[in-house]
Amino acid sequence: MDRSELGRLIKEARLAKKMTQSEVVGNFITRNMLSQIESGTAIPSIKTLEYLSQRLDISIQMLSKAQGDVPVEAGTGRTPDNSMTFRLLKEGKRLYQEGEYRKALKWIKPNLNPSFLFYDEFCAIYSRSCLALAKENAQTRPDKSRSFAEEAAKYADKGIYASRDIISEINTYISQS
């Protein structure tokens, strides 16, 4: 299944519960965003997918089966079952938040595939982790620092989580190194 199948599943669950789009979204996302998700033109973030799963009483595993291609489990080269996608992304986020940037890269890099449902989020974590490593290596290993900054630049402008501030920071960093 793909993103249009995911949208179809969400819409069918909403209609089965006899809920309007406005009733489902509450104050969490806009009705327009839900409409785009249901039509397959937008990809929900993992947080939004978890919210919709709870709101519509659909298991996250059921929704994860609609993602099509699945990520690679870090360090194994194996393709995990579909529900593993959420754990991989959450673990990558956790590692980034805890400052474990190298470990975050190992979790995220195998999954930088535009066909993956959460590609946008994988790119955001990856680019921010690379930028953090560029800064960490600035004084001791300028060549490694520049390499991390250039890698961050490749993914910083991908998807809906692209940030002009991050892109500007990366470009400024590269020009100064």
C-alpha cells in the first residue's frame, strides 16, 4: 500500500465512526490537512498518525501497513516489519534529542528514501544531526566538520520540515569553514 491507501484507510475509519473531518481533527491539525491526508496528497507526521490512530480507534500497526516500502533496521541490513518504521523514527528522534548524533545518523541514514512514508522526518533528523556533528568537529577536525556540514546541506531542504533557518545556518557554516 502507499500514501493514497493510507488516506483511504483513515477516511474509511472516520466514516465508519460517523465523524466529520472537523470532529476528528479537533485542535490538533487543520481540517484541510486531514483532507489532504485522506486524498493521499499529504503525508502525516508520525505524531499526526499516532493522533489519528487514537482518535479513530485504529491500531498504529494497521496504519503502518499502508506505508508501502519500509525502512531498514539500523546496522542489520534487514527490512523490518511495517510497524518497525515508527520505532526506528522514534529512536532516531530520541538519539538526536539526547545529543547522540552519530548514533542518530546510523538509525536514520539507511532510511533516506523518498518513497518512505516518513522521509521528511528522516531528512530533518539526519540534517540536524549532521550539522551538530559539524559544530562538534569544528576545532579539532575541520575537514570532517566540513564534510558533515555538506552532508547536512543535502537533506536540510527536503520535504515539509525544510527550515530556512537551518539551511541558512548550514550555508553560513560551510562558507566560513
